[in-house]
Amino acid sequence: MKYKCTICGYIYDEDVEKVLFKDLANDWACPACGAPKDLFEPLEEKTVEINEIESANDMEEFSYLELAAIFSNLARGSEKQYKTAWQQGFNDLANYFTNKAEKENTDNIALLELLKEDMTKYYPSLMSEAKDKGDRGILRALTWGEKVTNMSKNLLERYLKEGPSFLEDKKIYVCSICGFIYVGNNLPNICPVCKVPSFKFVEIKEDLK
């Protein structure tokens, strides 16, 4: 069997490694991006389920945090396409909704629920719509955003489970292009999501513990 990291695409081949994937330690992580074992999926059993797009009348209202995340990802996609005016506009919208979100309850548990909802509901619908319209730029931004959100959800789950010890003796980096968060001391040479070089990562030095 082969297993693929859903964050960076790294392939774990049991025939090459001589160790069954299920026998790896629970704290084993992707050697390329640091994603945990539960973010790998078997290649032979990969299935994709896309929810039907809800009509405009049935869709729920986005929270300020969700809107901020959407526009931030659109800004990064625009930067990749060298559309400066679009990038600035999306960034302005992201900053506006980020400021609005400061008034909401943003504790870790509430944030985790938002991330889960993004992964199970909003990203599938938005990506389906982008595919139908053939918008490659938006589709790329959404693909980045989905991977980053999935990794962020897992990091937050680990933090809630392990507490501040999860961050002990580790550095925190954020890719300035796609928002990928890396927790560890061996920063990858390139971002596993958007493939920019490591100098595009910014170290977060504030006390987050």
C-alpha cells in the first residue's frame, strides 16, 4: 500500500519503507511537512465526495472569521498571478473582516468548530463552483486554503489535547504566501502547499503559550 500526505503530497510506500503504515507510531509525522499520521490517505482507496451546491437562499451567513479567511486566500491567489490591484482589494477586505472578528468569541474551541465546518461544508461547495466555472485562479487559492485549514485544524486539535507542552522547544513559522503553519525546528526548504522557498516563511516570536 501507498499513503499520500494530504498537505504536501508526500508518498509513504510500504514496499520501500518495509514498515506497514498502520504499524507506525501514533506520533509519526510526515518527513516533508510535519503533518501527522492521520492526515495521510491510502492512494488505492481515495474517494472524493463533493456536496451539492446550496442555493443562495439556503446558504448560511458566513462569520467574520470565515470571510477574513476567504478573502485572505483570494489575496494570496491574486499575488501568485501578479494581479496587484486584486491582491490589495482582497487584503483590504480580509483586514476589514479580521477587525470585525475581534468582537466575536474566538476561543480555541469555537475556532476549531469553524475550521471543521470549513473543511466539511464550505470548501467542497466553493471548489465545486470554481471547477464548474473553470476559474483556475480561484480554484488554486481554494486548494491552498483547504490544505492550510486542514493543517491548522490538526495543530489546534493537538494543542487542545496536549496543552502548552505541544509548543515547548519548538518554533512556529507561517508561510507569508499561503498561510501554511509549521511547528518544529526543521523548516522545510520549500512550502509544502504553495512551493515558495523557505525565506518566505515568517517566524512567530510572540508568546503563544
